Amino acid sequence: MTQNSEHEPPVAAVVLAAGGSIRMGELKQLLPICGRPMVRLVTEAVCAAGLDQVVVVVGAQAEAVQRALSGLPVEFARNEEWAAGMSTSVRTGLGVLRPEIQAALMVLADQPGLTPELLRTITARYRRTGAPIVVPVYRGRRGNPVLFDRVLLPELAAAEGDRGGRTLIIRYEARLECVEIDDPGVILDVDTREDYEQAQAMACQQ
């Protein structure tokens, strides 16, 4: 899977796909985008980015989400406590990272505008700077996915509720590495029908 040289720190992606999509009223991970389930579109982009490990955290309708990702080179981690908040999925995903992994990209399964190039750009900035947190920024707005260095993963795993990553970004703001991204995909996630329609239009133009 990896395209990295032996001298580059190994980077993993944790795709957070366990939520129950309460606001949407149906499981948004499985909604079609360009003829494919949204979670597959996102995960295909992650797999094409040349990372060293890809973990997909499943929870709500776990079997259906896993079927949607059939054939992709990913590892599944099942979060039985997904209803307690995103932090439980973060913790579940981080718990199965291989020991050699030096950083983790936390990827939301409802960002169908993500591209392999975008993910490689974030990873390359980390490898060049060694920053503890790398955040993509589009026209002044911070987005996702966010990369965390291994030194911060215990703090990330210890967070509660749905604000784990944001808490660390605030705590370590002086040490953030912001990457200007000319792609609105980093700020678009799907929470409403309007978001979904916008995401369909954006993703299917790529």
C-alpha cells in the first residue's frame, strides 16, 4: 500500500465510519455519491494516497458498511460504543494502529470531496516539518482531515464526547502547522440533505 521511502515516518489513516447519522435520519455513510456509497468514495481516496495503514472504524450497521468497502485494503475496527460519541471511535481506531506508525490522519467518512492529492499534501507537510498537528485550511477556514503526531495520540485517545480533536487543536494552537488547500472538500461534510446535494455536485465533478 505504501509509496514511502524507508526514511519517511510511517503515517496511518483512521476513517471514522461508525456514527448513526442522527441528523440525517438515515445512515449517511451508505448514501450514494457518484454511484458509490459515500464511505467507499472516501475510503478509496484514502487508500489511493499511499499511506502505511488504513483503519476503518465501524459501528452502526457495521456489516453493511463493511460490505460497502469489500475488496479495499483496509483493516476494520468495531466500535460497540459508537452512540457515546466520536471520541469512542477515535479511541477504537487508534487502538489498532501498528507500533511503527508515527502519525495518524483522522478522516471523516462523510467528506466525499477528499482526494488522494489532498491527503498526500497534508502528509507531506507533516513529514517535512514534524509538526505535532497538521490542519488543512481553505480560505481561512480550518477543515479536515487533521493529522496528529504519535506523541499526541494518547491525549487524543483519552478525550471524551465529540470534541477530542478540537480540544487538542486549541491546546496546541501555537504549534499547529496549517496547510493552505485550494479545495473546498476539506470544509464540506455531510450533515443535512443540503450538504448531501452539495457533496454530490462537488464529488461527481472531480
